[in-house]
Amino acid sequence: MAVGNYEAMLVFSVKESEDAAKALVEKFKALVEKNGTVESVDEWGKRKLAYLINKESEGYYALINFESTPD
């Protein structure tokens, strides 16, 4: 299969803490590295959501760019 370029925008709850959200970013990065190559991780940090999600108005944003096969 051909290798493709992908990006994943992650938005995590900051209800517990920003450190917990950062730990989840690292977890997803490790998951991607098992099946592909991480090109970059751009952590945007805590930002206001466009609308409430589960009664939360802020989320922790991170963008992961990676190469992987489609499967």
C-alpha cells in the first residue's frame, strides 16, 4: 500500500488539568508512531470552543501531522 500524509486535530477536555491533556497527546503520538512516522506535533494549548461540549467551554488543542499507510 502507498504511504499517505495525514493530519489529526485532537481536542481534549481540560476538566482535570492541562497536564492530563498533554499526557493524552503523548499517548496518541505513541500510537501513531507504532503504525507510521510522526512529522510534527503542534500543541495549540487551551482555547475556547466554538460551542459548549458536555457543558465545557474550553479544550486543549493539538495537531499531529504524520505519514502512514491507509490501514
